[in-house]
Amino acid sequence: MARRFPKCQEIAKQIGGRRIDKILREIFSREKEAYRCDERDYNERIEEVQARIDHRHEIIIELEKYGFDPIVDEPLAVLKAAEQDDLAERARLIQMSHISALRATENQGWLRR
């Protein structure tokens, strides 16, 4: 491999082979594993946000039992706004997890060869 491909040469040394198909297979398998790790991280974060949403929602329900009390209205509005922010964050994390899963399977053709 020519000197103008230093990254490919580095991977070739790591895997002990200089064939381009083996190097590309290694590159794609590393990318696939990285995206799988990203997907796991997103899923863990989704679970954390969901737990926070559930906990906050229980508090909101308890505060709503008091009815329309001026002392409770302001904190209740803040909690509801925070709950909406968490729902938006959860939706974004679900989307990112889905994208990571798609990217992990994107180059399956090269890994099967």
C-alpha cells in the first residue's frame, strides 16, 4: 500500500494483512461496533429520561389533586414544562438510537464478503 494511505497501513499492521478487502472489512466491522455502542448508550439514556418523566409525572398528579391553589400553580407549571422538555429529549434520543442502528447495518455487504 502506498505511503499516501497511512490509516490503511496502520490497520494493515494491526490485523496482520495487507489485502484491501481485509482492511475494509476491519474498518466496517469497527464502525459497526462503534454504532452498536452508540445505540446502547442512547438506549440507556432513554431509560434514564423515561424514569425521570415517570417520576415527575407522579409528582404532577399529586400536585394536581390540590386543585387550583396559587401556591401550587407556579411549581406545577414549571414541572409540566420540564416534562415536555424531557418528552422532546426522549423523542430525539429514540431517533438517534434508530439512526445508530441503521448505520450499524448499513455496510453489512462488506462484512459478509
